[in-house]
Amino acid sequence: MTQHFVVIGSPIVHSKSPQIHQVFATQVSLDISYQRQYCPDDEGSFTAVIEAFFHGGGAGANVTVPFKQMAYAYCQVHGGLSEHAKIAGAVNTLLLNRALLDNGAPIVDAIYGDNTDGRGLVTHISSLGWVLTGARVAIIGAGGAARGVILPLIEAGITQLTVANRTVSKAQTLATELSAASDKISACDIEICATSDLRGTFDIIINATSIGLTDATLPLSTDLQTRYAYDMMYGRALPFLEHFAARGAQTSEGYGMLIHQAALSFERWTGHTINVEQAILALGNKS
Ligand code: NDP
């Protein structure tokens, strides 16, 4: 019997998740359908989309821009959250909580949220040979993706984390919420990236904004340098990476993160472990 999956976002046409999950399914001989689902950016529409999907027999969903915090709020009230999702305050993976269903809960009260983004990022960065232990890291962006990766980065041994965001209050909230996990998190305005103030401060700079989905660019000072630069966006030319590559940094787009976080979601939904290296080869070695 075909198992149905979906990725919900706005915009969503760029998502490579359907191809990736089809490769995983082929690897473990499962019959699946995995579709992109556009959703208007409001809570009512998002709730209607996920409830219709699970009522219709859906087995699992991914949630992407801009719905990760909305998905967290939904699961908090309905079917529950994993530890990673709770700490992140953001959800990228939805599934039905079988224990609640078996106890007679209606489907809409058994939608459970996990977050695999951070583990996907850390696994990919480690596979690149970039050392996280002792690293001083800056994350630009404070949305759902940034929230998901901070705790796994701290667990991987980074020693300093600066969160820079356009809406500085969101970066401050994030730093406050995660202060129990680390006293090394600070928050600042994204405008600081356009000045010389951050020069020489970081080993790794990560772009976790959604600016790569548009033609806009981040304000980056010509002085701003790092050893490693990572952009969570993938599949198009990224001025953020070009900026740092021109200054001698090693760079990576987020395609490898996408595959690793997807493998963890797939495992959560189906119980099958994916050989990620084999999947990358099948996908055309793009990470
Ligand atoms: P959200 O919508 O939750 O957050 C968007 C973030 O981008 C906010 O910090 C926002 O700042 C910032 N931002 C948006 N536009 C601009 C701009 N013009 N200038 C400066 N900052 C801007 O999105 P997510 O956190 O879910 O996703 C962020 C990105 O990460 C997306 O591109 C997504 O595709 C990518 N991603 C990739 C993954 C992978 O596996 N490779 C996994 C998860 C995400 P503000 O708070 O001020 O609005």
C-alpha cells in the first residue's frame, strides 16, 4: 500500500524533498508518494492543510518556511513534541502519535512534532571535515531553521554563538530561551554584519535567513571573514557564499543538510534507516 507524505511551505516549488524521499523509498523498497503542498501564510490555512492531510490518511509531513514555529504551536496543543522540537521551539517533521490514537484520541489531537534540522546540519558539517569542537559560530537569522540548529551545535561543542537577525528582538528572545543550554549565546542586529565590528571573530558563519529565496542580498562588510561559511539555502547561486569564498573561506550550500535532515524524518516515519552516502550518489552527488 502506498504511504503518503507531503512538504508544506510558502514558497514550495523549489523544494527538492520529493526527489530525496523517493530515493530513500527506493533504497528500502517502500512504495511512497511525496508531494509539495503550497499553503497561504496564516495559521488558519496551515491548520486546515495539516488536518486535511492526516485525515486523508497521510503518514507524515515536513514543514518548511515559514511554518516551523506555527507547527510547534499546533503540536504543543494537540499531539505532543519531541525534546529537540521543544528546545528549538520549531517543528520540521509531523507524524501521528500512535500511542494517543490507540487510546482513542481523534487524529487532530495526535499530531506530533519533531525537529531534525539541527542534527542534519551537524552531521553534514562534520562530514565536510569542519571542526565544531571549540568553534566560534555566527548564525544570521532567527527563524524556525535557526531555532532548530542551535542546540545541536552547542551539543557538538561550539564555544561561542552569536545570533544576528533583521528583527533583533527575535534574536534576543532566542538567546534568552536557550540561555539554560549555554551561557555563550549572544544576540545582535543583522546590520552589524555590514560593519567591521565582527571582523576576525568567527570560525563558522551560517546563513539561516530565507533571503536566498529572493533576489535580495545580506549586507556583508568587505572586512567580514570566516574560515567556513555555510548557507542553508541550496540549488541556486548564493551571494552569501560568493562573498566568503572570495575571501578564502571554505563554503557549502545546504543541500547536504537537507538530505541528512530528510533521512532522519524518513526514519521517524517508516522505521527504516537510510544509507545517506548511497542516497547522495543516487541523487547525483550534489551535496
Ligand atoms: P523563517 O521564515 O522561519 O525565518 C526567516 C528568517 O530569515 C528570519 O530570521 C528573517 O528575519 C530572515 N529574513 C528573511 N528575509 C530577510 C531579508 N530580506 N533580510 C534579512 N533577513 C531576512 O524561515 P526558516 O528559518 O524556516 O528558513 C530559513 C532558510 O533556511 C530558508 O531559506 C530555508 O529554505 C532554509 N532551510 C534549509 C534547510 C536545509 O535542510 N538545507 C532546512 C531548513 C531551512 P526576520 O526575523 O527579521 O523576519
